Amino acid sequence: MLVDSEKAYCQALVALKKRDYQTAVAKFAKASAGVGTFSANEEFDLLYQTTQLLLAVKQELRLETEGFEVVDKELMRDG
Amino acid sequence: MTERTRTLKSLEVVLESFLHRVVELKGERLTVLEGISRLDDIARQESTEKDFSTEVGDWFAEHNEWLTEKTIRPADASRISKILGEIKDGLKTSPEKSQETEKVSSEIERWQDTLKSEPGKLDSRLQKLVLRRGGETLAEVEKDSILKFTEHFESMFERWKDVSGGKAHILSALDDCLKSAYLQLNEEALILSGFIIYYLRLKNYLVEPYVKRLKAAESLIKKAKAESSYAG
């Protein structure tokens, strides 16, 4: 059978293809926890960190939008 | 929309397009990895949707072209062969013996035999191809190269119309072209940028900063190509 970290990397790439970034980050994390397979792999690091950054950006955007929604609701309520 | 939100939005687009491009570059390689991972899932019996023999049979049917095409590498062949061996061992120890499991076992043997011999076959096919190419006449090769260049030239002209449309100066269009080359690793945009820079140099423009950006984009594209040929 495939080594767990290898399989996780493969699943991370498949998740990226489906634009499922949450799953991709989880799988990258699993792959990086494996025994040294990807410790010196620049491509792995780049993809992992880019996906993490993308998720952080999406989270910030969500907070901004939700923040605006809360303000809007409060404005509506308070007239 | 605030300036911060706009910046975040544009960062989101750049990051998503980068990741999408990487996945695109991996293309066929990713399909192979997906296939191997799927076989591994079957071997681990993680999927309970179908009967085990049916799952293996479906996998064979779906990936049958791997035996005849040069899709997989010797390392992949050895991985697949190993996983198939584990599936076969599992079938041997299984208390259920049916016509289906017998069929799957013999199909596994066929795959293992072919996978073992395929790397050698691939090598000899490649050698034949080199010899055949040596026999081509110069006129045929040139005709092909002219056709290819014409296609690229036409496509570059379309790109030029896109990037220059609505711009006030050639340098703004060049800036866009260099961005496409650098951020999207677009080779056509790189060639077009080089062409524009050469034109500007002949017209005595100061082009050094653009040459630096061109070289940076060129080295990124070369690196991506080398990695994609390594990764598939």
C-alpha cells in the first residue's frame, strides 16, 4: 500500500483540483507529518503555504463581509 | 467595498489562479496519482459502496489504457504492481471463492506481467522513434516548425490585441504582458514581452527594468517546466 504521507499529498492535490482548499490543507498537514518524505520538497512547501494563505485570506474576507452584515443589521434595528 | 477588501479580493484571485495553474500543469500526472490512490483505497477496503471484486474490476476497466499507453512511469508501474499483489494476497485468504474472484486474480496476473515488461517496451519504442525521426527529410521538419511558429504568431497577435486594447501606451501593454508571464507562467506572454522589448530597444527606449522582469519570468517558467517534467 502507499505510504500514508504520499497518499495524503496525492489527496491534497486532488482536493486542490476540486478547489476544496480546507481538505487540501488538512491533507497537506497529514503529509507533512509523515516521516521526512516532504521535508525538503520545495514544491510541497509552496503549495501547502499558498493554500494556507488562501484560506487565511478567505477567512479575512468572510469576517469583513460578516462584519458589514452585523453593522447593517444594527443600523436597520436602531434606525 | 473598502480598499482592504479590494486588496484581499485581488490576493484571493492571484492565489487561486496560481494553485489552479499548478494543478493544470500537473494534468496527466495527477490523473495517474488519483488512479493509484484509488487502487490503494480499494486495497485498504476503505470503500464499501460496491462488492470488492466489482471495485477492482471497475478499476481495471477504467485504467486499462495504462497498459498500452505511455502514461505511467516505471516507479508507478512498480507501485501498482505492489498494490495489486496485496489485493491478490487478500483474495487468496478470503473465505469467499467465486468465479468473480478467480477472474480478478487472473486479471491481476495479466496486469503484473504487462507492468513488469512495459518499461523495457517503452524504452525500445523511444529508441525506434529517435531512429525514425533521424530519417525524416529536412523539408518535412521545417514545414512543421513553420506551421507551429505561424500558429504561435497568430495566437500572440490575438494576445497583443487583448493586452493593448484600451491602453494609452505600449509600455502599459508590456507591463500587462510581463505580469501574465510572471504570475501565470505564460510562455506565450513571455515571448511577446521579449518581442516588444526588442522593438522598444531598437527605438531607443530605456528597457533595462523590463529586461530584468523578463529574465525573472523566464527563469520561473523554466523552473516550472523542469518541475512539471520531473513531476509528470
